[in-house]
Amino acid sequence: MAGEVALSQALSYAHDLKCAYEAARTRERELGDANERLRKGYQQSLQYARDLKKTYARLQRAIFQSLLGLANALEAKDPCTRGHSTRVADLAGQLARRMALPRAETEAIAQAALLHDLGKIGVPESILRKPGALTEEEWEIMRRHPVTGAQIVAPLEFFDDGAIIVRHHHERVDGGGYPDGLKGEAIPLGARIVAVADVYDALTSQRPYRARLTHAEAIQVLLRERDRALDCRLVPLFIDMLEGEGAPLPDDVDGG
């Protein structure tokens, strides 16, 4: 009798163990299935984030290209300014790279240079193309273009740094510039870089109110403007960049 009871208990215990094992296996499969669903969900989320990032980048490029097209159309109306912003962007980008600035900062500077005169869309053509000196009232209108340009690009969150450069590219290190009269290092570095490139290209380009200067003449103007309009540390770097071994000088090409 005792043997039968022991056997019955052993069988019952084995059955319980089997049930517990099967329950554990079932739970393991459920956890595995849940983990697989989580993994797939995570992968889908990552893919969604990547797709969203690509879409946002395409949107950024489309918006920037639209603004660039507007700026180029504005310049194209006048043979004297055609290609000016592109040349300024190229010079400013070269100078930023020569200074070993981070890639993102260099790109922001070059992009801002492409749009630095966008605000001139708000300046009448009679002022932009006037062959003589501007009156004080006309200068007042002309001085608004950095603010107008900054206001146009300000809503673009991805272009925050560029908007600041656009606004301040006509500041002077002696504090006599516009629109805010910033002085010295209070002027953003990107704006100081664009200012040097902008002044040089303007000097070596034909304008309705004066003939283009030669490279040598423009260099003399840049040197005179050190610590007045332009950053005294950037001017020598810019000149070295232009006159580096094998570097083509703007006098060798037709000024636009």
C-alpha cells in the first residue's frame, strides 16, 4: 500500500513539473514574441526617424534653393552685381576653411554669404542702379537691407546662424556700421568673414558709380580698412589666401 501511495505522489509530482515546464515554455514563447514585436516596432521607429530626417533635409534644401533663386534673380537684373553673392560665398568659405573652422560653421558662413544681399529685394531699383552718389534718404533705405534679409530667413529654424550673419555683414569693427552698430568681437565671426569677402568682391567688380579696382588696388583698400571696417586678423589671412602659391587672382577673370 505504501508503495502505491509513493508512486501516486511521484506521478502527481511529475505531472505538476510537466505542467510547470510547459507553462514556462509557453511564457518564454510569449516573451519571445513580445520581444520580436518590440524589436520590429523599434526598427520601424528608426526607419520612420530616418525617413523624417531625409524629408526634413529635402525640405530645407528646397526652401534654401528657393531663396537662393530669388537672390540670384535679383542680382541678374544688373550686370554689375551678377554672380556677386556666389563669389562672396566662395571667398568666405575658403577663408573659413583656412581658419580651420568646423565644417558646419563653414557651411553656415558660405550659405549666409549666398543670401547676404537678399534683403535688397526691398530696395527700389532706382537706388540699386543709381550711377551717382546716394542721398541720405536713399542711404537710409539701403541700410535696411541686412535687417530685411534677416527677417526673410529668420523663420527658418535650420538657418538661425545664417540669419545672424545676414543681419550683421555690414557692421564695422570700429562700431560705425549698421544696422546695430556692433563693435569688434561683438560682431559674429561669420559676419566679419563675409564682410571681408563682400568688400573685396565689390571693389574688384564694376559698379554704376565707379570703375572696378585692380586686385592690387583692392588689397590696399583692405589694408587701410583693418581695424576700421574690417577685422585686422582676417585681412592678412584673406590676402595670403588670395595670393597663395598658384592661386588665380581675380584680375585674371572678367569682373561681374
